[in-house]
Amino acid sequence: MSDKSTDIAAEKVHVSGKTMRDAKVVASDGTEEEKQAVINGEISVNKVAAEVRQWKEVKKYAETPEFNRTNDATIEWAKYTWNPVTMKYSLHKESALNCIKM
């Protein structure tokens, strides 16, 4: 759905286009618990959408192995180290989001 059609749909249900776009993010990428919390009015769709977007960024970074610039004296002979181990298998959403918020 384009932004224009999203805005038209939002107008029909008396919400802003941003709220409608946030609802689409939650519906497509949120957990069942997050969706139910929004439905029950326990948390705003905007807050959940922001967390979902942030989580997607964390996951994207966590799943990408990369070379790291070395600043460790124990391996001063290497300019870069390879980090093929990612957080993909050990990353928990709540702990990752809490670390970002600190």
C-alpha cells in the first residue's frame, strides 16, 4: 500500500497516516504478544512500531558478521579481526532493546 492509499485508509478510520503506517509495521513484524497488547489498549501502536523498527535494526546488525578494527594490545599485529560469531542465536529481543535504551 502506497503512502497515499495508506493516508486514504487512515482517514476512513479516523487516524493519522503515521498511525496507520505504524499499525502496518506491528501487524507484519510484531510478535503475537505485541499485537494483543495493542488490541487490548495496554500499549500504543506507535510505541510498539518504534520498538519493532528498532528491533529490526538490531537484528540486521547482529546477523551480519564483519571485520572489526583492532584496538586490543594482545593482537597489536593485526589491524582487523574477523567476527563470524553473531548474536543471531543468543540475542533476546527484550535484553537487546534494554541495552539500546541505556
